[in-house]
Amino acid sequence: MTSIKNTGLPWEIGLREAHDTLVRAGLRSRLSLRVDGGLKFARDIVLAAILGANEFGFGTASLLAIGCVMARQCHLNTCPVGIATQDEKLRARFEGKPEMVIAYFRSLAEEVRNRLAQLGVRSLSELTGWYDRLSARSGMDPLLIVPISSSNRVAPQQEPGLHVAALEDSVHFNASLTLQNESQPIQNSDRSVGTGLSGELMRRRKNGHPVDGEISQEFHGAAGQSFGAFLAEGVTLKLHGEANDYVGKGLSGGTIAIAAGLAASRRGDVLAGNTVLYGATSGQLFVAGRGGERFAVRNSGALAVVEGVGQHGCEYMTGGVAIILGPLGLNFGSGMTGGLAYVLRAEAEDVLHRDFVTLADLDADEENWLRRTLEEHVHFTASPRAARLLSRRGALPLMRVQPVHFQGTVEGTWRAILAQFKRRRTILPVPAIAPISQTALHA
């Protein structure tokens, strides 16, 4: 059993429910519904149209049209037909052409047209919501029988988002709290914490009522996915514990600090999950522990300090700075075209993707910039590892990793990062924001 085939519900269920809900609310004509997930044949398209779809997405079918053999090696850089790989020898095997995809969709469109003719309609839009065109299969009752003894095997239903909504409400919209003096408990069902606050701050700025000062909040526990996602400038989240995947996704100027005590840093515990800082544009992340795989993937402007990463670190990075004070996974810097990374000299030799990145020694200015950044890291996380590096005599044991075809300059990249430090303002209590009801939060 794998998640790639056995996670989630069939799109047929969600599509009809979404269509019916929008019709009842009188909103159906104001938007289009798009469906995807295993669409291959004309029957799939017609069925989706009847259930309410206006648009149809194709992924796997398009890949098959250009020669994908479903080898399930996309993440290994060993695609045998040269589609999902950066290996030049394997890419040379790719024989796909745009005409192959065009031919597939033309054939699909012709088959859809024939089916529409059989149903006596001229377009897919005429089928939307015509459930009477469908008939239920008989003989499926045995699949719907629930065993009498199943009660002890069924988990109680949990209304999604209730706890995190309450957390957002109490933390971000209660004017009586002084956030920098309180530490809130957090658990792994609390997802996207901080995103709602960032949205409220941006709305206030857009409406000409910016919040003066910086808002800071501390948490303790295990944060759910997307902790600090899209965090805006002026917001600092500190977590004593660990966080799931997508920490700082789309980070937009905010600051995130994660630590779990001196012992955790010394042991090199993993404190942040996979795909941290995905698509971040600005801001800072300090982790007194390791991150998971694909750390800083598509980072285009944020600063990160972490004490070890998994495979594919700094993949497709286009900007920003990543400082890794610990072990590196394989394929580091794959597809990296911009930004800078700094790694321990002892860790760098065997794991870099040399087709994309090169190693270089530090110059005097970089030493100063790195020391200032490590001081920030110690300030936010009390990291003993960073403190030990700062106390060393002589040069830091770090090397610069930069793209082979680096278009920018080291100085220019660092100036953009250091400018973010200068913009940090005085931390203030939370301003008076009208409380938002739970009903409004769930609407």
C-alpha cells in the first residue's frame, strides 16, 4: 500500500459535492470547477462534465504521450527515457515531441465529440449537472456493508481546522494579548499557523492602516504543516519544538526560529520537515537542528540557517542565502541557478551536484557577513553549534556554493539579505484588532 495510489477520495465524490454546494449557495455561475486525477479517456471527460466540471487537467496522460514508461524513478534522477532527469546522458534518450501530445489530445477530443453526439448534445457545458444521464451500478451492496464489530476500528470524526482556527482567533485577533510575553501550545493538527495573521496585516496595509512595530509570538510543541507559510514582514514566530513539512513556504519577509534545546542541537535532531522555504521570496529562517529533504527548494530571496539537511538541498534555488552548519544529503544544489549556499568544508566534497554548482573559498567580507548572520542565529535559537563556530580562532570552516553560471554577485546577494535585518523594527504588543468570530473564521 502506497500513498501515491491509496490516499484521498475519488474526484467523482468531491466534484459533485462542490457543484451541488455552489448551486445551493447561488454561486455556481460565478466560477469554474476544474478536475484532474487519472483522466485518460473520453468517458472520463464526459463523466466529469456531468458531475459539474468545466475544466479538465491532464498530467500522467500527457507524460505517457511523450514516452513516459512509469518507471517510478522521477525522484532518483535516473529516468530511463530522459524526462525526469538532469543527467545529460539520460536526457539524450528523450524522443518526445510536441506533436505527440497534440495527437493525443486531438484523438481525445474526437472521441469526446462522438460520445456527445451519442448523448444528443453539442457541447460539454450542456451536460453540466445532468445527473439523470447517469445510472447506478447494481450489485454493489456488499461493499457498503459495515461489519457490526467495526465501532472500535473507526476513528472519531474531527472537524478540520477547528483547533487551528481557535488558535488563530485567540493568538492573532485578541487585542488583550501581548504576544511576545506568551507561549502558546501547538500540535501537529495546527496547520498554516501565522498565515491568517499575515493576511490580516497585508489587508490593513493595503487599506492604509499599517501596523507599527513587529509582532512576535512563541509556541511550544509540534507544529503542523506549513508553519509560518507566507509569513509577512513584521511578524516573528518562535517555536520551541519541531515542525512538519513546508515550514516557511512562500515566506514573504517574516522571521521564523525553531529550536528544541541545547541537547537537540548537539544531537542534530531533525526539527523541520521536508520542502522547507519552498518558493520563499524574503525573510529569515533559523533552525537549531536539521531540516528534511528539498530544503530551500525554489528559494528566491530568503535567508536560512540550518544545522544539516537531507537530499536535494537548495534544489532549483534562484536567490537568497542558505547556511548549512551540518551534514548534507546527496544531490545538493541540483538545478540551482541563483543565490548562495554556505556549507562546512568537511561535508561538501562528495554530495554536490557538480553540473550546476561550484565550491569557492570565502573572502574577508563574507566572513564578516557570515559571522553577523550566525550571531542572529544564536540570538534566536541559542544554538551551541553556531556559538562554537563563532568562538573559534581563525577563519570559519565554511565554503561558498554558487551556481556554475552565476549571474549575480556575492556582494549584491548579501546586500539584499542584510537589508532585511535593517528593516526589522521594535517589537510591540498586538494592536487592537476587532475579534473575529469562530463562525466568520469557518465561513
